[in-house]
Amino acid sequence: MVPLTHKQITDITGSLDDDLIVRIVDSGATLEELVEAHGWFVDSRAMGKARHHRPAGKVVQLCEILEAGWVPREPE
């Protein structure tokens, strides 16, 4: 398995601190898992935690990494 690249990660997540990118790469996640985790993360921020099912495996790990790097935006 080929590790995710910095560009692949930031294309999906937007700008992240380098330490978070390293954690994502070190997780061994696939591109598909990162896309799924980012979708869960964005949806949970917008709609709360209520969903039909919960993520599992590496997707949970990736959601936790994304949560660690989340900084609320100031209203414009």
C-alpha cells in the first residue's frame, strides 16, 4: 500500500498542520478512508452527531485526528 501524500490529504481536508498530516500518513489509511472520515467530520460539525450508523476502524481514527486539528472559524 502506498502512503497518502501531503497533496492528497490537503486536497481533501484543506490546510492542516504538518503534525496532523504526519498522523494521517502514519495511520496507514487509504484515500477512500480519508474521504469517508472527512465526510463524517464535516457532517458531524454541521448536523451534530446523529446519524444512522457510526464510522468504524481507521475512519474513526481519522475523524479523531481531524477533530484534534479543528479550529472554529470566526463569523464573517
